[in-house]
Amino acid sequence: MVENRPYLTVLSHLVVILGIIITVMPIWITFVASTHPIEHIMDGTIPMWPGDKFFENYATVLGAGVADAGGIPVGTMLFNSLVMALSITIGKIAISLIAAYAIVYFDFPFRMACFWLIFITLMLPVEVRILPTFAVVANLGLLNSYVGLSLPLIASATATFLFRQFFLTVPEELAEAARIDGAGPWKFFKDILLPLSRTNIAALFVILFIYGWNQYLWPLLVTTDESFYTIVMGIQRMTQAAESLPLWHLVMATTMLAMLPPVIVVVVMQKLFVKGLVETEK
Amino acid sequence: MIKRVTFRNPWLPYALLLPQLAVTLIFFIWPAVQALYQSLLVEDAFGLSTEFVWFENFEELFADPLYLDTFWNTVVFSFSVAFASMSLALLLAVMADRTIKGATAYKTLLIWPYAVAPAVAGVLWFFMFNPVVGINAYLLRGLGYDWNHYLDGGDAMILVVIAASWKQISYNFLFFLAGLQAIPRSLIEAAAIDGAGPFKRFWTIIFPLLSPTTFFLLVVNVVYAFFDTFGIIHATTEGGPAGATQILVYKVFSDGFIGLDLGGSAAQSVVLMVIVISLTVVQFRYIERRVEY
């Protein structure tokens, strides 16, 4: 601190704490609503403290789902989300690693053309090519499948860039030494480059897991079969139902469950998360 | 850019690039080309006949008052979200930067909303503002304001702006805090010795030095509001009431997927593509210049 102004310091703390309270408020309200029977929510007095139906409500959504909303168990949706998020994350990291390796460590015709082709994907988010992409996936017979949910999303310019940048900082001597010692390209990649990239891979994993888990538009397009619904898009079906049927307590329990995995990942792996966030924006 | 020491192998680099290129070509380039092509066609509702019409779809699009409304909504929405989330994040970052004790703890408590899906953020605020069961609607009624985002377009817009901004504050906070911590202490100390108070120091030293971060975040936030907020709109207002919260991305989806207007939807996709490409160019040009600051 530059100078001692106790009032200002107190004010700073107060403002930040107020900000945190406002940020956390929606979660608290949601959590409280998810622990009450529906009558408490509908009778006009909004509860501010958790009720006694925590286990009952969560067991209902996890095990049976919201049958009145034509839903399936939230447990199934959580599983689908996990499969989709992990496939996208691992797929993106794997294909980006080898693509960046090829671009940085090999000299071959059309090297820059390949690089630009990958770069272009940055400018084509799903949102701008909804219908034709859907048509491709439908023609390949991938609707309502895990492959259809994840494969079209695993091309990643950002991840390829990140690894490219990182490989360029790896000292030349390492490749030279490896070559002199007779290591081939595969051995060099596996025994030297991969271990060096560990932190980058971990940081990217956190960012991409959140990205994969939070996908909304894509699952909405490619799943019509309820058993392939992911939780983030499944909630929407429930809120629409809650407009006519009073199901808010169950919708809120599902919302809590949808938030929990990515939030835990961010809080537990905060250092990697911040690193990943800053590096992917470079 | 390439390494000085490279491996030589006639087929290995292509094999390594194959998965990435295959996915890119099949699911990115090909559909984009299709969208470009379809935007020049008119197809009847049953898909029986198609006609090549050059730029008629675009002419229709920009003559359609509904589309122009959507464009305007998107601009209002994006800049409201960028302004709200950035100014709040800057305030919190400046305050958190002042508190030496607790800054790390505050950071942990403020960054997690980044992990919440846009659609889920929408549902959280949708519930809090629900006219029947929501606490915020209840409080507003107490203040004499009859909140109803089902009927009032302005209320609905405020709802989606709040939900979208809430989620984005954590991201902006992180980057502002990093920007603030990178400002040399000596500059601020020198100003303090010369008698500049905290307010004056902020506006004449800190804020100008933060401008690269601010500009970068402005672009990122506009991109976010344009393209990543589909979930918020779809899970809450569905573009309503009467199109008041319809944004461009939502209209592409509803015209193409529900309205089955292939040519019109493709033309809208092309307009969006142009917007993304311009924003990306701005972002990259700027990032190259960032080094000089």
C-alpha cells in the first residue's frame, strides 16, 4: 500500500465483500429452493434458509428424474455430460498436440497451408454454421450418439496454437541431442516433448473440461432421444415444464447438480485454471 | 515459424495432422461452404425445388424490419453486457488490489462463476426474477415496480443482460486484477508523494495504463455476448416477449431450425461469419500491438 488510509482500506474490503455476496446470492437462493417441498416455494413466502427435503429432492431428480416433464433421471444426464466433456477435452488435447508437433518439428510441403486451415476454425463457431453442420452429422448417421455429441467439436485452433507456442520455446538443443543420440521423431515426442508439456496439458484440460461440460446449442441440435440429453440442455426442458407444473424445487436441484462439477474443477485447480485462461487468450 | 532442427519423414507429418484436418474439413470448412452456397438459393418448404437467386436473400434480410430489430437488440445487449460486467469487475479488481490481506481469498470467491454454463446462469436469474416465486420480483414489488419479463420486453432484456454479465464478471475481474498488479508501484508512489489522492491517481495513472487490458476485454466481451449467450436466451425468454430479446444467433437457430427457412438462415449465418471474422481480425491485430505497450 502506498499510504495509510484506514477508512479507504475498510471501504475496499466492504465493496469486495458486497460484490461476493451479490455473486453468491443466486447460488444460495437456488440451493435453498432445492431443499424445500414445492408448497413452500409456491405459497408466496420465499424461504431464505434451507428446508428439510434435501435428500428427498436430490434423490428424486437423480434416480427418477422429473417424470411429469417427460424427463429422464438426472443421473443419466450427468453421465452423458461427463462422457461428452471428457471426449471433447481428451480429443482436443490429443489431436492438437500431434498437429502442433507436425507443424513445429517437420518441414514438409503445404506446412503453412495446413496451419492456416486450422487457424480458420477460430472464425467458424458452431453458431454461424448451425444448419449445414447438423446436415453433415445427420448424413453420417451420428445423431443421438456420443460420437455425434463430441467429434464435431474437437477441432481446436486455440489448443493447437497454445502447443505450437510452447514447442517453439523448447530449446533447440533438446531436439539436436535427441537426434545425435539416434532418437526418432516418435521417441523424441514421447520421451521429451510430452513430459515437458505436462503443465500446459493440465491447464488446458481444466479450460476445455469447462468448455465441454457447458456446451448447450450442439447437444440441443443432435439429441432428440432423451437418453442422450446432457444436463445443461436438459434443464431447459424442465424450466419450460415448470411454467405449467410447479416443479421449481426439482429444477433447482438439477441446476445445482449441473453447476457442481465445473465449479469444483475451477476451485480445486485454481492455479491451473488461471494459467489456462491467460494462455489460451494469447 | 519452425525449428532449426527438423525431422525428415515423407508421410509422418501428414499422418499427425490428419485427425485435426479431417475434423476441420468435414465439420467446419464444408458446412461453412454450404452455408455460403445456400445463402444464394431459395428453397421451397418441402425441399422439392431450389432456385439460384444471387443476393436476393441478403436483400430481403436487410429489408426486413424484424431482422433490423434483431440487429439492434444484439448491439444493445452486447454493449450493455460488456459495460456492466467490465465496470463492476474493474471496481472489484481495484478494491481487491488495495487489500493486501485477503486478495487471494477474494479471488477464489469471485472467479468460480466462470465455470457456470450460460444456460444455467440464465436459469438462476430466471428463477430469482420469476414474477410468482422469485425473490427479486418480490422485492421489486415491494418497491412498487411490477416486474414481469413475460410481458414486458424491457424487463426481459434486463434479465438476460444481468444473467450474461453475472457470469462474465469473474473473467474480467481476473484480467483486470492481473493488469493492475502489473502496474509499477513506483509510478503510483511518485504520484502519491506529489500529493495526488487515490481518486486522481486512478483516473490519471491507473486507468490509462490499464487501457490495453480494457480494450482487449471489450473485444472478448462483445464476442461473448454475440455468440456464447445463445443458452441464456434459449433457456429463459426464448427471444420473447414479441422478439424483444431476440439476438442474431438466436434468430439463425429459430429461422433455420424451427422456421425451416434454409436460404434466409444461411444468409444470416454468412452475416454472422463476417462479424466473427472482423472481430477476430481486430483481436489479433490488437494482440500483436500489445507487445509495444
